[in-house]
Amino acid sequence: MSLPKCICLLLLLFVSAETRCGGLRRQMPRRAYDFVNSIGVNTHFGYYDTQYGLYEEVLRPRLLELGVKHIRDGTFNADVARKYREVGQSGIRLLLITSSERVAEQAEAIGPMLWGVEAVNEPDGRGGEWVGAARQAQRQLYETVKSDASMRDVAVVGLSLANIKDSPARLGDMSQWMDYGGMHPYAAGQYPSRHWGWGMPMDAALREARRVSGVRPLVVTECGYHNKEYNSNHPGVSEHAAAIYHLHLFFIYFNQGVERCYKYEMLDLKRDDAMTDMECHFGLVRSDGSVKESFTAIRNLLRILADDDTGRKCRPLAVEVVSPEGVKVRTTLLQKGDGRWYLALLRECEAYDLTRMEDVHVEPVDVEVRTGRRLDVRRYVPNESDTPVADYGHTECVTVPLGAEVQILELGC
């Protein structure tokens, strides 16, 4: 055997040993810190005539309880800037909708909690000839921010469009004037990977977004579900179904390389017991200040996966997930700085029947998770609790009863 062939064979054996362990394929996790940091929420701090006017009573305490580290807002005055700075002391960062004329003054008033800026929200929804004005606003904002040394660390996010099917082609490539692309993929009551708005599935919507942002990383600046169940153009779902779908949504977007997604929105704007206005029912918190199931599920998820930005490199894990025939299970493998892995299991299934306008009971199926070695295994269901619902001890194989809710396995040495 010639020397080059020997070397090739050794390399092949080495790669096989790295990618498989005991017949299981090794997977490289992503940081739990990065996943937690990918979840944000929209707010309206300056909407004083809505529930957002109850800053001390509702907005601030609920926002801090939720635990997100990113908010998106488009309101500004001296009082609002003070409130931004105040929640920023808890580690929250802001994406602000602004303009080239105001951005320098606003950035100075807000301070270091300002993470990024964007020029115009859904410019295509305003009617008329919007393309030229939108392109000009984006370019001017980008050039203003990048030419000011005091804003050198502020990210510029691209325009998010209302019509994600037709408008990207009209707007055209603007990637040179943004650090991140933007988009608004509303699922309209359907499972989050199957519908990203305007009748488009996930892959088609991402392709359209790339017409504007090119290879820039994407930020979903608005997404999520509302609870006005009878709404023909943009259907809602029950509070229970929304709590299931929102967690699926965060993992699906993260798996697609979306840098961050901002759930729309934090609070129901106003009391609307008759369910006449869709816009009053997007919140994680009801108009009376009580929390919906989505709030609790997201809070629990963030608590389970909370971690510091240690910078420690992730280590691969040999893992295999076996589900019954016909059951599609998505997975996300994360790792914390202390070495523990967290495997999220997502069963792709409908949790809400849009025709009947009622929740769908999804009977759990047994899903087997095998690892290449014995590990301490605990199971979490964020929709139920931020503490483990099961402790399997030291094992290399567990069976998970997987229904519609996201379940997370903690795997430690």
C-alpha cells in the first residue's frame, strides 16, 4: 500500500471515530447562552393610553420576571429613555426603530443598553410608492450610524416588510446597508415551520428575505401568535396552543440560523372582552396584568437554559433519537458552560384545529433517546415547570413520552 493511501485510510478512520461513538453519530451542540440570547419581545414603552402606561405596576415587573434580554420598541421621549435605561440595568438590550435624523440624540440618551437600530417598520404597508423612500431611509440610517464613532457598536438591522411574499423583490438587495436582515414571518395560527406568512412555508420565506439581506444574518423582528381565535385573514389560536407553538417557534428559528426573534408582543394593549380587535390579543400578559400560558412557558424555558457567556468551547455528544414511524421529531442540542448538554425534543404536530377553533389533544408517543455513554439524565417540560419532571439517574438510554409540548433532556457527566 502506498504512503498516500495509508494516510488517507488513517484520516478516514480518525474522522469516523470523531463522528460516531458506539454506532451513534456525534453532534456538535450550540451554546445555551446563544439560544437564550436569541429570544426577545416587542414592547411599546411610550403607549401611555394602553397597558404599557402601567410601567411600575405591570410592564417593568413582568418584563423582569419573564427574563428576556432583548426588547424591540419604536417609542421615544425623555421619560421613555429613562425607563429604557432602568430596565437596561438588569441586562436588557434594545432594538430601536428610529431615523437618521434622530438616532444620534436617541443613542446618547439611551446609553449602552441600545443594541441596534432599524429605519422603518413595514414600509410597504403604508401604501403609495414606498420603495424609493424605504431604500433611502435604510441607507441614510446605516451611513449615519457607521460614520459616528460613538455608535460604532450599534447594529443596524434591515427593513422588515409586511408582505414577505411580494415586497422583497420590489425592494431589492440592500445588504450593503445593514448588519442584519429583518423579516416578519407570522404563522397565522399554523405550526411554525409550515407557514411563515402569505401562504409561504419556511424555506420559501427565507429565500424571499435573502433577496433583501443577502448573506447577512437574519433577525425576525416580529413573530408569534395572537388569541383572537375567530379572525379570517390572520387566524389566532387559544392561549394554551400559543404556549406550545411559541416554544417550537424559538427552536425552529434558531435551527434555521436566525440570530434573534422578537415575539410580538409583551402586553395586551387594552381590554377587549368581546374579542373584536386582533391587535389587543398578541400579548404575553393580559390587560388585567395576569400572565398567559405563553408567558409562563417562555419564562420557564429561559430559566432552564440560563447560562453565562463563559466563552467555553462546546464539546460534541453522541446521541440518537428514535421515534415511531410517521412521527417527525426535531431536535436542538445545546450546552452550558459547566459542560451539561440540553437536548430539546420537538414533535411536529398541530396543537390547534383552525377549522373547529379548538385545541387538539396530542396523545404522547414513546421516543427513545440514546447516548454513547452513561450520563445523568433529567427531563424538563417548560410548559409545566422550570424544575425537572423526571430524573432517570445514570443511564445511556431513556424513553420520553412526547406529546405536543417541547421537552428538554439535561445530560450531565
